[in-house]
Amino acid sequence: MRASRPGGPDGVLLLDKPAGITSTRALAKAKRLVGSLKGGHTGTLDPFATGLLPLVFGEATKFSRFLIDSEKSYEATLRLGEVTPTGDTESAVDRRREVRADDAAIDGVLRSLHGAQTQVPPMHSAVRVGGRRLYDYARSGEQVERPAREVELFEIERLARRGDDLDIRVRCSKGTYVRTLAGEIGERLGCGAHLVALRRTGVGAFHLGEAVDLATLEREGIDAARGRLLPPDVLVAGLERLDVDDDAAWRLCNGQEIGAPEACAAEVAIFGPQGRFLGVASRVAAGRLAPLRLMFTGEAKLPDFA
């Protein structure tokens, strides 16, 4: 965590979101507990879902998209033989079918779902179509055409089965709806299914075991909460790193292009002298980089490396 500015600290908090509240509500509570005026999340969890919700504060908000684009991991419980309009417990069961699939059939269906595929976002989701959230259309009883998205399932496996409740583990690309996946599994098994529990266990390189819950933050107080913040540069750990000298750092922080290795990536994380994180630059031409997102360095934009 960097030193606090008037608006609060800069950093990343790994929160274990409880069930029953929205991601926006969880963020609002965390902002109060760390004493921040500026914050955001890196991809929402549905109200009934729990688990890892990385939150960003202060200057870290500028780099949240690099985590939003990361792969996600979940543990989910599907109830076979029952279907709901929302695909989860937020609505009542409206269809029931007999479950005849054995474990071998389930494993076969899960194997068939590995890899790249298209997925249509559910009507009860926050995706925007025509300037409105899909859940707004759903609440008013409207159905709209939803463009299919390319997603990828890197891993999907059966963990346990208890009667008609099926526990699975999923590692997937961004934009994957586990509710939709649950419905697809149910259809392929010929019995239907919906989610009764969902817990996010990983986002990029972060794991649920590193997260803290709201009750602990409340109990420990603001100083301890701020002490849990990770520095903003953890959000760009997946980018190529480029260390620059004083002159290049000054030019970059004043909006100027800088030289770079010919073979550098399209986007790179820039670090100045003493390893200070400056921000992210993008390649604009062979051997040239321009600032894309920069940490705040003061009115004069002169980094103090002393």
C-alpha cells in the first residue's frame, strides 16, 4: 500500500464476499472500513454467490481491467432435476424432471464442455443491450436478443454428488456465466439443473485463502484493514515489466513517449528507479512507448525517487 492521500489509500483488497449482498454493497462497506473515497471492484459476484472479490482503491482503480480480464475459478453446487427462470436460487423452481444420470454420464458431459465455446448471457445478468441491463428487461417481462460470447473452460470436474446435488470445480475465462453452464449441464444430462451455491475461489493469481471477510475488517479496525492492502502493481503482474531511468520516468510521467526494446509487448508495466511502479505504457511504434495509465505523482508530475 502507498502512503494515504486525502481521498484514502491506494491498493487492492482481497475480500471474501458473503452471500445475500451485491458486490456494490460489499464495496461500499469495504470503502468505509479502509477509509477510502474512491473504490471499485474487478468483476461482480451475484448476490447469492460468495467468495473472492478483489476490490481496488485510490490509484489502483486505474489498473482494474487487467484483473477483470483474468481467468476465474469457482466451486459450484448444481441441483439436478430442477430448473428456475434465473438459473439459481433467486427465483422459484418452475420445472422438475427425473434424474437418471449416473456419475459416468456426468463425467462424460463435463469432459464434453472443456475448451472454447460460445455462451449466451442469461437474461438475469448485468450485461448491457441497447443501453439497458439485461436484468432490467427481465424484470419488466421482456425478452431481448443477446449476442453470444466466446468463452473457454480450462478445467471442469466433478467433486462430489449427494443425491441430486452435484458439486463441481470450474476454471474458466472472463465472461463465463456459471449459471448458464449449470443449465447446459442439466440439458445435456436430460434432467435440467440450476445453481444452489456458487463460491469464487480464484481470480488470476489470487486465491480465496488470501482473502478477508467483512466481519474481520470491522473487528480489526481501519489501520489493520489498510495493512491488508496489496500494492497497485499486483494488478499488472501479468504484463511484461520494463525498468526505466530517471530521464525516461520524467518524460513518461509528463505524457511523452519513451524508447523501448524492439520486441517489447503491446502493453508493459513501467517501473522507475528504486523499483517504483509508475503505470502502464502501450507500444505506439517499433521501439516506442506512450503512457496509457499512470500513477498520480503530484501536480508537477515529477516522481520523487529519493
